[in-house]
Amino acid sequence: MTSILDKILDYLINSNRFNSVVTVIDRDIESMLYLDALNALKEPIEQGEYVLITAYDSLQNAIRDLRRVGIDYEDKLGETLFLFDAFGSVKKIYEPDITGVFSIPGYVDDNVFILKYKALINEIISSFPEAPKKAYVLGYNEAGMCRLFHNPIKVQKLIWSLRRDVPFEVLKLVTYRPAECPPLEEVAYLHSDFVVEGFVEGTVRRTVISKGVLP
């Protein structure tokens, strides 16, 4: 079954609006709409499109959820798929040395994170055999910023602005649970082209588009 999120991505791609931001909000933990966002990357990953996933929650949780939606990611790691462990970088929880998985060593505060993150992006881009025309970026549970940074709004705005500094189009997906980090919701709505929300009514999962219009 095609999800609402799949329809939005198809629309953006087919209408030459690839350079967009789509925020996926889970109003309830049980709605699990973030899994639809990961699943939307399955085809691009398998087709060798460039994909960067930044984990603001445990990297192991992100990897678990990639497996959960059936993404065979290991063969693509370090070639066209890259994982950045923002959570581990700030919390000093370093994963074993795995090709395609990046973290920031040493001291990290809000300003240092932004500078080193930008340098890391440039490093990853320079490793591409040829410049792509487009890439997908997913922020895995950006609500985690409230646990990582003193000023999560500033960090989020600066990270989102980096899309303008790369020489290709970027389709950014954001997964977010507002109950864990309420201050980011206004930023998400302001800077997103589409916002999709998931919630639970009784035993039924509901999905609505609260910003953006599909034709």
C-alpha cells in the first residue's frame, strides 16, 4: 500500500520540487510514522541514490529501524549511504569503526558541532566519484536535539541552512516527536514544504497532511 508520505515524495520528484523539506511528526509514540519515513528511503538506497542519515537518537536504534523496515543497507554503507552519529558524538558513545558511519571526536558544543558537521559533509561529498544531481538527507528523531544541545533551535536552523551550501538538490526528511522537544515544532512548520502528522484514535492509526497540498 502506498503511504501518504510516498505520494508526497513522488509528487515532489515528478514536479521538479526535489529540493524540499518534509517533516514527519509522531503525535503519539504508537503512531510510528517515522518508520514510513525510513521506508520511503528504501528504494533510493537500493537504487544507489546518495543518502545521509543523521541520528539524533542512538545510532543502534536507527540501524534497528532500518532493518525493521527491510532496508538492506550494509552493502551500500560508505558508497552511497552514510550514517552520522550525532547522538554518540555529543554523548561520547563511539561505535566500532564501520565504513560509512561517521562521528565527531573530541570536545563538542553547539558551535563546534555545527562547524565540524559542515566539515564532515564536505568530506563525504568530496569522496563521491562524481558530483550527484540530488541526494536524500534524513534527520532521525530530531527531537533528540533537546537532549544534546543547549540551544536546539539555533542548531536546527543552522543545520537546515546547510542545504543551500551543497552543489546539488537535497530532499530533506525530518522525523520528530514534539512531546520530547516542543521548541522545535515552530521551526519545523516554518521551514518545511510539507508536514505529515501521525496519531492514534482508539486502536486506529491516522495520518494527516497539516502543511502542503497534494494535487
